[in-house]
Amino acid sequence: MTENLPDETPLDAAADDSQSSQPIKNDSNTKPTPPAESTAEETHETVGSVVEAINPEPVVAAKPIFHAPWALSFYGEGSKYFVIRLINAILQVITFNFYYPWAKAAKLDYLYEQTEFAGSRFKFHGTGKEMFIGYLKMLAIIIVIYGSFWFAKANEQIVLGTLLLYGGLIVVYPLAIHGTAKYRLSRSSWRGIFFGYRGELGELFAKFFIGILVSVFTLGIYWSWVEVDLRKYVTKNIRFGSVEFDFVGKGIDLFLIKLKYIIFIFAALIFGLLILFFLGFFGAGMVNMMKPQDLTPSVGLIVWFVFIYLFFIAIMGSIALMRQREIFQYYADNTFLWQNEQWHGVKLHMSFIDLLQLSITNMLLILFTLGIATPFVEIRTLNFIMPRLEIDGSFDPDSLTQTESDYRDAMGEDVGDWLDIDLA
């Protein structure tokens, strides 16, 4: 934690660096699709066979660096983060929440500085001023959307108002995804190498709008395919300097994960009702728990219902955590990085027991401190997730070069906050 952090190279200077490369063209024909189950060794054997067939002379190929997987590290402290959040909260109250953009910039600056990869820390270059301009644009959008709704409602045009409200949200949602990715990534760097996003708002909007229509006609069943399609588009257009990303998940896999846990919830409800029926009427005796003179509930009956309620909460909470863990695992296992003519996989090592312990502890901290411990919970969660997220050991961070351009419009970032959209 006491090591000297690398100096961040300004973006303009980095762009003029003699070692920087030209932006990568998003051309799917220039590289193979990441195989779902192939290994690095199979890839090198195939490449070697092709080279030998073309050139019989001995060829000395550059060998990739193989070592333990690269993992993220997080060194944030709950006490320091609590002070930042407390100051932010006070200033937001005093300024009627207009300090929010500066509060978010301070929060992200601290979290980035405490995140380390391959011995170097990340840096967030966004400013409160940039996000304040986006914040004002977001307020204008909110006023137009909700103003139209209430105006139509005041004129007794409820149907029109509802269409304007949800239509506005449908238009704004892809804008929030696009803007959040474009701004947040362009203002994030590591060793002076900036991230970037090269997607087009029109293409993203078309995918989202078509997906919404199909989902409506399929009663929401197609939504899993929409989520995967959007994630594929965004991921394919993310750059980390000269490194490209890809997502190869399928909509059917995400749908089956969700369907499985819907079945689990249904089975848990049926099981719980059966327990309530048999133990209530035949075991404990529901009638015996009533006061005979007026059949009012006794203490025993009240305790019994409290027990059943807590039982349902525990079961439903556990199923929700299992579902969340499996979806996170699905997203991580299907994400790849393209570097040095090779695909590098991402892995997430997170067991359900570990996640359950973290969630129970976090819930108790928030409950017994009336929410005051929320900053500590956020730091504990990042300390839990970061070391469990790994990149294939053949990835070479030292060969990264600068390729991305500057971008400072934070409107999508603030709209993303309003719709609770974040990069994950």
C-alpha cells in the first residue's frame, strides 16, 4: 500500500507518444471468435501447424508469458471511505443535492485509487464540473418526461400520459447505457493507458427497441436474449488501450438460469405452505393456539407465524443469492480479452457460502446501525469481490499501448445513476 504509484500520463501527451498505436478497427474479420472450451495450447498448436505448412524453415515465435492468473486487489478502508461519504452527504444536503456530481467524483476517485492490477493503481480523471453539466442535462430530461406525464394526467388523458412516461424511459435507457460506458471508461486509466468505448448510440438504440418489442409480444420471455445482446454489443466496443473485449454468452443460457430459480421459488412456496398446514393443524394444533373463549390468537400462534415468516425470508433470500452468484459467474466466464493475437479468459471464484456469509454480515451491519455502516459495507463488498476476479495468466499488461481518444460529456453517466445503471 505504500508503494509509489505510477505517474499518470495526460491523455494528450499519451496520444503523441511515439510508442502509441492507432485505434483498433472493430472488424470481426480480423480475429477469430473466442472459443467456448478451447485452450491456449490448442490455439498455439493450430497456429504452429499453419506456419510450418507455409514456411518449412524454423520459425522462432514469441512465447506468451505464462504464470499465475492476474487478480485485482483492493486496499480501501471503511473509515476513510466513511469520512468521504459523510462529507458528501452534508454538502449535498446544504446545496439541495446540487453537490452530487462533485460527491460522485470524490467517491470514484477514492475507489479507483484503492484498486490495483499488476502492481499499479487505477485512476479516475472525471471532474465534478464535467458531471455537473451532465447533471443539469439529466434534470432537463426528467422534467420533460415527468412534466409530460403530469400534464396529460391533469387533462384526464391517463393513457397518453402513461405512454409518454414509459416511452420516454425506453428512449432514455439506451442513452444511459451508452453515455455511462462512453464517459466512465474514457475517464478511467491504468499506468496512463485509458479505457474507451466505441459503440454507436443509434445501433444500441435499435437493438434495445427491437428487443423491447419482441419481449412485449413474448410476455417478457425474450428479455434474457435482450440483456445478452446488449452486453455483447457494449463489451465488443470496450477498449483497454490496445486490448479488445468480447462476450460470448447465449440468451438461452441466461434464460435457463432465471427459469431454474423461478422453479426453486415456486417449490419453496409450496414446501413452506405444506409445513404450515401439517405442523399448524396436526402438529402444534392451530385451534389449541387460540383462546377458547373468543378464538383470539395466543402468544404461541403469533410466535409460530413469526417463525414461518422468517423461514420464508431465509429461503427466498438464499435463492436470490444463489441466482445472483450464478448470473455473475455466467457473465465472467463468457468474457474474453483479445491481446497479442490470443484470447484471454476471465474467471470469478465466488462460492455461495462465501457470498452468503458476506450478505448476512452486511445486512446485520446496516440493520443494527440504521444504515450508518453502508460505506463500510461497500468497502467490505469490494474487498470480497476484487481478489476473486482473475484474468488468464498469459495476459501481458506490459504490452498495453494507448489508443483511445478524449471524451468529457457526462450526461449519460448521470442519467445512468437516475436509472440505477452502472458498469458491471
